[in-house]
Amino acid sequence: MANFLGAVIENLFKKPATRPYPFTKREPFKDARGLIKFDGDKCVYCGACSKKCPAAAIRVERAEKALYFEPFKCVTCGFCVEVCPKDAINQEFEYRKPDYSKSIEKYGPSAVPAPAKTEAPPSQA
Ligand code: SF4
Ligand code: SF4
């Protein structure tokens, strides 16, 4: 009983062992692999990233000059960043926030609003 009371009193005055998420968020580690972002102006729509992606999260429409990205399929491996010949993909340290819907982002030249959210899944070639 004395041991038990000691633990209770100790826990009352000790710093909590966990962070009070979502009020306090842990900073991502340096070089963590997080969000993928495309630059529609640098992109030449070659499709190399789409071919390399193990999660089939990228679809490139060359004729349309559009790139569709399904962020919730992405496993943040970074293969697309490595393979892009135009340095048009950036991987940030931040992790993707949860969402209520599995949205699709559309990237294109700056004349096209990007990223645009759509609910319709892109057809895989
Ligand atoms: S980081 Fe990996 S899974 Fe995500 S889009 Fe790039 S290649 Fe695909
Ligand atoms: S590899 Fe780079 S340049 Fe090629 S389609 Fe993907 S983002 Fe665009």
C-alpha cells in the first residue's frame, strides 16, 4: 500500500510522460520523409515519377499537362524525388495531416490552379 501511495504522489508531481496532442505537437526530425509537393512549372510531364512510384499514387497526363497525386496512397518513400530529372518534386519534413476524405491533388503549369482537390479517383492506365 505504501508503495502504491508513493507512486500516486510521485505521478501527481512528475512531468507527464506524453505530450498533450494535438495542443503540443512533436517537431518532425531533420531529414524525416514527409509530404510530397510537385512544382507544375518545373515538371515536363515525362511520367518517370509515376513509373517509379510503388504505391501508384501518381498519374501523369502528358497531353493535358497535368499530374494527379493521391496523397493518402503515398508511402513517403521518396523514390519519385530521386528519379525526377527536373527537380520538380519536393519532400518536406512535415507529415500529412489526417483528413475526412481521400482527396486527389492536381498539379499543372501555373495557368492551371494547383493543387486542386477533387473527390473523383483518377483511372489508372
Ligand atoms: S514518395 Fe514514394 S509512394 Fe509517395 S508519391 Fe513518391 S514514389 Fe510514390
Ligand atoms: S518525374 Fe518530375 S518532370 Fe517527370 S512527370 Fe514526374 S514530376 Fe514531372
